[in-house]
Amino acid sequence: MVKNQSTTSQSFDIEVVEVPEVLVFSVKKEIQDFSQELPQLIHNSVVELTKMGGKPAGPLIVLYYLENVDFNQSLGKILTEVACPVDKAQYSNNQLPKIKAAQIMFKGPYLSRHECCLPISSFLVSTKSL
């Protein structure tokens, strides 16, 4: 675990963890205005799942598909996937594979996406373990 990965006075606890494969019901969409579009995508995916008779069986997962990102530039539209773990295969339309991931715990006030992404990006570049 790496503590206080930040260029600000805020605290980021970051560690690499193994995440098991998980059955999910997921929806993908390109998003630019996260404050407006992400809550709507989350809402719509949960509504669609419950209409089929399913229900989330764990914490919601949000995946961002980014390549060669320069966090000092505007990111534009980002392909985003909202995934709800499900306990029955009949409600699953996707299976997320077992992976290594950076688990991040932030302690402090709300930060902008830019302020949050820089320490995370620095950690990932420095460890090269994911």
C-alpha cells in the first residue's frame, strides 16, 4: 500500500489488489458531461436490470476505457461502462474478468477529476504492476 500519493495536502491510499471475475449486467455509453450523464446512465442501467426481475448483488462498478491519456488536456468523450454485479446468470449480459486493479481510498473534500487523476496516474506509471 502506498500512502499520501498526492501533489496536494490530501491523502490517497493506493494499493494493487486482485479482483475476482464477476457476472454483471452492464451498459456502455460515451460520456462527456459526467455530472449530468453518469447519474443518468447508472439510473437507466439499474432500471433496466430491475425490469428484467434482477437486482444488484454488490457495489456498482464504473469502468472508464482510456488509452494514452494526458490528464493535462481535456479528455472529451470517454467510453464508460456501468456494471451491476448480479447473483443469477440469467440477468447477466457480461462477465468482468479476474484482474489486478488499483484500489484507491481518498480522504478529504471533493476534488475535481483533474486533481484526482494526477496522483492515480503517477502511481500507475511508477508501479507498472497493473
